[in-house]
Amino acid sequence: MDKTKILLYTDFKDLKLFRRGKVRDVDDLNDKLLIVSTDRISCFDVVLPNGLPGKGKVLTSISCFWFDFIKDIIPHHLITADVNQYPRELQKYKSELAGRSMLVKKTKPLPVECIVRGYLSGSGWKEYQASQSICGIKLAAGLVESGKLSETIFTPSTKEDKGHDINVSQKHVEDLVGLATAGKLKEASIAVYQEASRYALGKGIIIADTKFEFGMDGDRLIIIDEVLTPDSSRFWPLDQYKLGQPQPSFDKQFVRDYLETISWDKTPPAPELPGEIISKTSEKYLEAFLRLTGKELKV
């Protein structure tokens, strides 16, 4: 991978920046949005100084794969990821946008992170240990870390611009978006997760949990943002799965594990990452794409 091709931030002078997230830069094209997945990587809600070679292209390619996969379950916002089909004013940025961007419908985003869990891990495991429940959903006694839940559960959270999202109940979601829309969010999230999980399992990947975002396209609920990527999901290799402990994963776990070993207080500025950690993490993202699609991604 050519490190000179790392893209950390976009700088399109004649475009209107809509928002800049931890990883994505989004430009406003009036009735559409241009989403650019950069190679930024964040841990513990802090953007790190290093880029991860190819990360933006992996995230975009995986999202495009899943958008096509789930299109019969729920509509999505993707118009095209083919830069040749972008509006004329974007053609001058073709080299920066190729492989890492999506032209999407502009929607009214709903203020809910739609989290679906099939396994007990991460913050869900911590909450279970404290209360034997997650987001007010009571679970059976005696469950172990990384164990498969008896049924898929929907554990929404708030969508915070700064700091950590906060887990909330289904009743809270109903109060935010209304009873009917809250029900559709839960139903669609679980349906997409279950169908994708079945597919991924056949490719040697356990999707332990994932996060979706939705928006309103007029009166129609559609799925937006990224979908089922290593940044928004916990992907575990099936052949290394062991109950009762944390699992290796196809994401930035190498980075998180490294940062836990050094004396950093998890506030900005973040430390530089060693080359070995960057390389190993990049390999995991690429392996996730290869396993899911059967194709090698050139970055």
C-alpha cells in the first residue's frame, strides 16, 4: 500500500462542507450529499494523527456491497459510487474521490443510533454485568462474554455530536420519533442484521453487533450513512471464536489494544502510531472485504 495515497482531510474549495465527522467529510450538493470516507482513524472518540492506508476505500466498498445486498429489505440513500457518474463539478476531484466516495440522497436524519446485538460484548457486556440487562431489556442469568444471545436485541442510543452516545430504551425512541417510526426502526434494524449475519457466517465472519442510521426521504424511511462496516460493526473470525473472552476482530482492535498499553489519558492530542500497528490494522480491514465479497481490493 502506497502511504502517499493516504487521504486525511478533503479540501474542496468550491464545495460546501456539510459536516466533518471522525472519519467522513460530507459536502452539500443541494438535493444530494457527497460522502467521502477518509483514511482517518479514531479511538476512544479521538481522531489519531496517523491515517490508515486504504481504510476509506474499504469502508466505502463494504458499504456499497451491503447496500446492494439489503435493497430488498429496506431502501437506502446510495445513488452511485461511480465517480464517472458524478456531476460535472466533481470531475476535477476524480482522483481524490475514486473508490472512497458515495453520491447519496439528502434525507432528514433521525436522532437515533440503531444498535443491534446478536452476541454479548463491549458496552453491552459491561452493562449486563452490572444490571443483567441492556437498555432496559432483561437478559437471562449466567451469560458469558462473547456468548450468542438467545434472540437478537435492539439496543438504541442517542446520537451525540461530542462525547459518548447514551444507551436508551425503546420508549425513549418512541418519544423522540413517534410510535410508528420507532417500531419501523427496530423492525428494519433487526431484519437487516439477521440477514447480513447469516450471509457473513457463511463467509467465516461473526457479526456480533452493528450500528445503523436512518433518515426520512419524504415520508419514506431509508437507511443512510455507512452500513455493516468494520467501523460500525464488531466482526469476529469464526475460526477463532472462543466463549467467555474478548474476540479478535476485523477492525481497529490492534490500535485500541496498543493504546491501552501506553500512558495516554485518551484525550487530545493522540499519540503517533507505530508502523507495525498501522500495517496490521490495514490488513484486517482488507481481509474483512476479501472474506465478505471474495474479491481483493486494490488500495
